[in-house]
Amino acid sequence: MHKSGFVNIVGNPNVGKSTLMNALVGERISIITSKAQTTRHRILGIVNGEDFQIVYSDTPGVLKPNYRLQESMLSFSNSALTDADVLLYVTDIFDNHEKNKEFVEKVNFNEAPVILIINKIDLTDQTKLEELVERWKSVLPKAEIFPISATEKFNIDPLFNRILSLLPVSPPFFEKDQLTDKPARFFVTEIIREKILLNYEKEIPYSVEVEVEQFKEEENLIRINALIYVERDSQKGIIIGKGGKSLKKVGSEARKDIESFFEKKVFLELYVKVEKDWRNKEIKLKGFGYKPE
């Protein structure tokens, strides 16, 4: 008997969805930073066993959209409610259950089994955790509750086993050696974007998109040319930095992570280009892999 299913991870920004996804998949599929809106796409991570295949789906944090890019991000989260065999709603000990109530209501009416995950429990005490569990029982009464710490890998194995027990009997959806639905270039853009999120302040990381122009794999080396898009000339100057210092730092950090990801030497060249108001241009968003509805 073979089990397969889609396990979709949803919740507010910064509650640890990507950290949980990586803990469950056992690979670094989703980029993780402490900044909101780190995940912009819906990313699949596939876990295969002899008699099962779990297709995890990490989604952007739920937020009220201010421009078309965020509308697209919200549509990824909403679509995750419609095709889940198991839905993981992730919250944490700091999260406000009043935030995005409309989305929580949709979770409540979802037909798929819902597991409510309270993350970061290593940062609280037993009394507060019990209060939080009671509060969430009243908000999502149908959900099973799992307190976890994704960073400490606490309670991940019991959660994995519960997910497996809820999956329907089905043949696999993907090849058994497949780890994700995304191409190699996608992970290069995500790693570079992560370094930008970590190295720049204020609006800069949110005004940036990365595009791989060249990905050429040779026997012992991968040659990569990537474009960093910004919205204004002033942002281009900040990204490059004095004497190109900031861009070099991002390039160096990204190259090391890309080499680790592909287990191969990498030659990485980064360029910066101004594309005014790209977050509101439908044609650009489609080119970057967003599909605004």
C-alpha cells in the first residue's frame, strides 16, 4: 500500500514556516531569514520513502497586499487551501491569532485535516504554552495541535508520523528521486536574495528581485551570471556600495552557499539593473515566476 499527498504549510509571516519545511524535508529548500516576506513563491519539497511520498508546500506569509507582487504572494497562500490533503497552519508563541482572521476562517472551513503547529516553544514556559493551546482550541476547534521547536527539531518526528498517517492511499505524484519542483536556477536566485535580505536594511530587500541570466555547468565548475533588479537608481547605488564592496560581500556569501548546495565549484558574477516599479508590472512578475490573479 503506497501513500501520497500534498501537505501545505500556511500561516502569518515570520512564524517559522520555512524552517519547519526544511526540518521536515531534511534539505535546505526554503530560504530562512528573520525578515517578513522572505518566501515569495510556493515551493515544493518532496520526501520519498519506499511506500510513501509526501509533497510539502511552503507558502508566503499571509498579509494584506499593498501592490501586485503581494497579491500574487497571497494567491499562492490561498491556493494552498484548496489542494491540500493535510493542512499545516503554523503559528508561534508571539503570533497574534486576531491577525488575518479572514484567512483563519478559511482554514476553519477547510475539508482537509488541519494540524495547528505552535512553533518556537523553546522560547516560552509550560503555563504560557497551555494558555496558548486553549486559546487556539477555541479559534480552530477541528485542528489537532502540535507544539514544536523547528530550529531545535523538537517534536518533528511525531509530527512527521502523524502527517504520514493522514495521507491518502495513492501512487507517487513525482519521480522518486525528485526533491523539489523547482529548477536549479531557482535556488540560485533564492540564495542570492537571502544574502540581500541579510545584508541590507529598510526597503531595499523588498525592492529586489534576482534573475539568473546564465547557468552553465561544466565538469568541475558552474558558471553563473545573475541580475539583481531594483526599482530606483538610489537603490542600485546602495546595493553596489562604495567601490563595489557591498555587492562583493553578497556575491562571496552567495557563492559559498551555492557551492554547498550543488557540491561543486561556482564562478558567480552579479550585476545590478534598475527596473522601475517592477513589483506592479504584470509582465515582469510573470517573467519572475509570479502569476498574479
